[in-house]
Amino acid sequence: MHRLLQEDEEVRAALRERWGQKVFTNTGDVDRGAVAGIVFQDRTELEWLEALLHPRVVVEYLDWREQQAARPRPPALTVTEVPLLYEVGGETRFDKVVVISAEPGLRGARRDAAVDGRDERLIADAEKLRRADFAYVNDGSLAELEAFVARVVQTLAQ
């Protein structure tokens, strides 16, 4: 999604038409902080941005997946990170879903961005964990997380 904001001229034109120059830096890049300041304060603006970006994101990852499958030696599996997977009904586009979560306090401590209402509309972690094919609560060490991921990859690659 970040690449689309910076490189897709249709997306950039739509941002400029909707919000003007205030969402662009002096060098012409999209100021993601300025965009966040708009969309996480106004649900209508967030919905507009998601309607603009999400279809493009889906096309990109589906194209990428097809490219991988068409390789002479395709990978045993491909992975796509989708932060709003369940919220947008995207789980049907995947064979398996892996959810890695953490309790809100720990997640907040790990986050490098300010909390600004982004989590308010998310499906509860407990529900995501229940719906996933593989689920992990990431409250331990990096080694424990890596071991979980290795087990999932081994299972899915078989």
C-alpha cells in the first residue's frame, strides 16, 4: 500500500483532488503522517481511502502470486501480509490463514507510530485467533516466534 501512495499516479491524483497539497511533502512525496491525520480522525475519509487502495492492493498480490506460480520452479508456498484480512473479508482468497497477535499493551509498546484510533474498528484478537488456521500469541521471545513460524512453514510446505 505504501508503494501505491508514492508511485501510482492515479492514486496520487485522487489524493491531490480530495485533500490538496497538504498531504504531499515539499519533494512531492505523499506525507503518510498527514494522510493518517485525516483518515484516522474521520471514518468517511478512511473509507474513501480504503476504497481507493484496497482493490489495487488485491490486484497486486494476486498478480504476484500468479507470477510466483508461473516460475519454472515455483516456491512451495507464498505468504501475503494483510493487516485487515478479516475486516475486509479477504480470508477467502487464501488457502490458509496465519494470525500472529500480541496483547494490546505489548503491541502498543512495540509500535513505532502513535496510537490514533487505528485499532478501534478491528475485529477482536480472540476472534481472529479463533478463525485462523494457525495462531500464535506473540508474547515471548523472538526465538519462540521464529520456532512457530518454522513449524507453520514446514506444515504448509508439505
